[in-house]
Amino acid sequence: YTALELPAHTDLANREMPPGVQFLHCLVSDAPGGEPILVDGFHAALVLREENPDAFDLLTSTPFDYRFHDTEWDVRWRALVIGLDADGALREIRYNNALRAPLNVAPDLVKPTYQALRAFVAILRDPSNELHFRLGTGEMLVFHNRRVLHGRAAFDPNGGARELHGCYVDIDEMMSRIRVL
């Protein structure tokens, strides 16, 4: 809800189960700027595992606290940045720096954990891993929120109207619909 650049993130990392599929419908796109940015978080995690296995191990074993709070809400959850399934395959990415609470790890893990996070974020923000494009009026962007990080470039709210509406659908609902169809 700002015209400033939003770095790539996953939505609702502070929830027990962040939404699976996100829909962003562009109703008006007249303002200059505001181009969406998408990053494949699974690809970034695999690059991290290859380039910095220690950082990968820390982010797959050290939970982070995420929190949103105001006068009416205090929604928080503790989870791994890179979540693996029982077989060790990538299951989810959970990263939103705006919702990250203070780091809560043993003192000897503070520096290595921040270094691991910095290494992962450097991969996420590497321009070669980002997809930039213009979302036009009437177009819709649909992506897997626990795999694909999204953000957007800054835009000029004085240069024209810009309105997007979003909603979420659980993965289970989408997969069920696909199977039924």
C-alpha cells in the first residue's frame, strides 16, 4: 500500500499456513512504473545449496519468527525460510523481511544465521534471477506463493491510476479442481 519498491517476498509468512496460489488482477495500470518482479524461490534455494551448503543447512534447520501486529491483531508464526518435505525435497520458501521478527537463536548462531540469510537474499535479488514485466489493465498474474517470491518496482502515483485486486486460493482447492475437470 505504498508507491515505493517492494523487494521480492512471499505473502503472509507470519501465518501457520501461508496461502498457496495468489491471484493479482490488474484493474488499472496507467501509472508509470510498478512492474511486477517474480523470483523462483526454489531455484534460489538450489543455487544456495550448490554455492553455500552451510547457509542452506542453516536456513533449512533454523526457524525464523514472523509477526504482524497492530491494535487489533497479533499474528505470528515460527518457520524455516527454506522448508523441506520428509524426503528432503523443497516444499516451501517463507521469506518476508517486512514481517520478520527479531532473530531468536542461540548467541553462537546469530552471525552465521544472518550470513546465511544475506547469502540467500543476494541470490533472490540477483537480476539474473528476477523476471520483470509490465502487467497491463485487465491482465491477471497467478503464482504459487510458497515457491515464487513477488515484488514490484516503484511507481509514480501522480502519473496515473493504478489498481490491483488480489485473492488467495489454497493449493488443495486448485489441485482438486484440476483433477475434477
